[in-house]
Amino acid sequence: MSLLQMSVAGAVMIMVITVIRALAINRLPKKTFLILWGITIIRLLIPFSCPSKFSIYSLLGKKTVSDINETPAVRFMPINTQGPVSTQAPQSQIPALTISAWDIIWVAGLVLYAVFFISAYIRCYREFQTSLPVENAFARRWLETHNLKRKLSIRQSDLISAPLTFGVWHPVILMPKKTDWENEDTLCYVLGHEFIHIRRFDTVTKFLLITTVCIHWFNPLVWIMYFLANRDIELSCDEAVIHHFGGTSRASYAKALISMEETKGGFMPLCNHFSRNAIEERITAIMKTKKTTIISLAVAMVLVTGTVTVFATSAKGDESSTVTEATDTTNTTFSDTVDTETIMSYINPDDGKTYYSFDNGKTFEAMTDAEFEEKFPTPDIEWWTYDEYKAWLENEKVELKSIIGSSYISGGKKYVWTQDRVNETIAMYEGILEDIKNGAKYSKSIDGQDDEMVSYNPADIAQTKESLKSIERTMTDCQDEVSESVAQTNESLKSIERTVTDCQDEVSEFQATAN
């Protein structure tokens, strides 16, 4: 899946989630939207998805498929009875790596936004290094009652006007220097909010959001997701605080939010702010927060499952199965056809050169016959004659009959040479002998190697040539018919033109008489 396909699929999900959010932001648990945003991030960062027949792309009949051109080349059959062999078709030329203008623009944008976010983080980190630890009775009691496997600390700084959280392995709750440490009720709400950020690893979530924005910087809907997801992180923490302290705490918590509202500050991309994002939306959500019920959870689960199934999956391709029937007649492998990449060519009438394509028509390059022969040399093939193959088969029959009752292992399975198996093998070889007698060609060796056999039937080639000639004659006849039809059409047009001219003359004569 290409970057553009990932971005478009993610954009579809963002639009759907934005609509759902606008309709149900205060009716569903806030975690619902965090889950949806997380799935969208996965859709935008991972270059593949699970196919589903319920996908919107399946319902619309738009599928993304990978076309594989399978060109039957020649028939191979190893005849070396010493052990298993493998065949490999000649490799086609690998197209050269090309860098488009779009690639350069995308990389430039990626680097630009990455530098922007990294610079903002480094600036904030340096500023926060000047903060001082909080040493008072309330802070010590709060840390003792809020155990965390990671080392948690509370610090204060005069560079901020509202509480925030930063750090992952050593998280820090940073408080403004003007904090009133005597107002314990408000502090419980504030520190509880920040503790939820730390416990949920919201800093990691924000890092993934920033990564997604940097990669898909050209997609405006991804930026919308960035801002809305940051809001929903805060709304979800607000909801968790209300559920922890009880529904009666809504008004007090809203007042604490207003009292801690910060003034405009610098950009802090990896920090979780107590009252930075959409203060009005948060207060409205706080006052409308209700107890989570089984019904709301069920609706949220159905909504998430349905959205993911329909919009986060890709179209399900046609299911097809390939059945391979193998007969273990010898210690060899058998392949009817070899799949090779299609080689396309045409002759340019302007310069008379032959142009070849080795990537299914994406690019073409001019090559002389000598250059093509150098890249794809014609194999040196020695063909069996009827008498030679008949003599070889007589010796082979003796050898096959001598191994009846012995066993061998092929493909991890044990097989025993039975009389029936030997008879099947001899019948196969006799069929080849009959083909040679009827004019088919079977190779004794290819470039000096006798571990595989290539065959073709000259009668089939002659029939193909005759079919091509028949098509050519049909096309010539069609061209003659078309030329004849064009001539008849031209004659009809001339006749119509003469009729129109005569009518015009009669009209002119009538007008003159009338005058």
C-alpha cells in the first residue's frame, strides 16, 4: 500500500470519526474517541490492512489488487534421478530506482515538520530543567498515596501559568510557581488529572500523533485529527477525574479548570496541559458528564467495531485457490510452467529502433538485437532424438524395476517404490518418447546441464503462426471493407451535397419569381 493510499484511507476514517464526534461527544464515554483515533493512527502508519467483505471499499466495489502477469514460457521436466532439483526462470531486468519531484517535496516537508517539533520539545525541555522540586507536606502525602512503578516527581516553575505533565520513564508534574498549596481541594483535582495522563502514557500517544502528522503533513484532515485527538485526550482525563471524585464534583472541578486557565504560552508538543485545549468545550463536557452505563458501553463497542470493520479494513479480493497436484514418481520435481515477467516490445517507425519494457510497460528502453541477446542469451540446447531417448528409456526401465520395494523421502514424507509407481513413471517416459516420435522437441541438456528438460511442439508453433496469418488476413479484409465503406460514404455525402445545392437553386429561383 502506497503512502497516498494510506493517507486517503486514513482521511476517510477521520471524516467519519469527526462526524460521530460532533453528534455524540457528550453521549458516549470519551475513551471511545481515543480508541477510534488510535485505530486511525495505526491505519496511517502501517502500510497494510485486513481485508473484509464488510469494508466500505468492498461495498463500493473498489478493490486494490496486485496484478501478476503469468506467462507460460516453456515446459520443464527434470530427469536427473539423483535427487531433487529446482528450476528457476531467467530473471528480468530490475527497473532503476527513480526519485520523483513529489518524493523530494514529501521528504522536505517531513524534515521541516520534524525539525519544528523536535526544536519545540528541546526548547521546552531546557526550560523545564530549571524547575525546582516541590517540598511541602501536601506534595509528599499525595505522592505517597499515588504509587507508580515509574519514578514520579512534582516540580514547579515560573515559566508556566498552568499545570502540565512531561516525560515517560521519569514523569514530572510541573506546577506554576504561583500555585496556592493551601487550596488542597483544587490541588487534588489538578494533580489527579495529571496523574491520569501519566498512568495512560498520553505522552506516547502525542508522540504517535506528531509522527503521523510529520509523515502525512500534506493531508489537512490529518492535522484536524491532531487537534481533535489532543482535545479528546483532555476530555477523557476530565471524565476520569469526575468518575473518580463522583458526580457531585463536576461544578468544583469546572471552577478549578477556570481558575487554572493559562495565558497564551509557547508551543509544547509533548506536554499534557491541565487547561490548554478548548476550555469551553471541556467545561460543557464536564457539566454533561454522566455515569457510564452498560447501555453506553454497549453502544460504544458497537460503534467502534462497526467503524473499524467498515472503514479501517480494505476491500476483500476474490477468493481463489490454487490446487497443485503432484505425483511423486521419482526423486525429482516436476513443473508444467515457469512464471516469468512479461517482456513488452515495439518498433518505433520514426527511428526504426526496437524498444523493450521489463516492468510491464511502465518504462521502455531502446536495445539492439545484440544488446538484447547479451542480457537474455539464447540457451544452447541439445535435443533428444527418438533413438537416443528410446535407448535411454530401456536402461531407465531396468533401473526403475531394480528399486521396487525401496523407500525415499520427498517433501518430508516417506514413499515406497511400488510396482504401480514404477509403471506410472515408465508410462510417463513412454509418453515423452511418443511425443518425440510425433515431432515434439525435448532437450537433452541446456547450456551443458542435464538436470532439467525443456520441450515444445513445432506443430503448435506452426498452428500459432497460421492463426496469426488468419488474423492478419481478417484485418486486411476488414481494412478493405472499411475503405470501401468510406468510399461509399464519401459518394453519398457528395450526392447529398448536390441535392442541397439544387434545392438552394430552386429556392433562389422561386424567390426571384415571387419578387
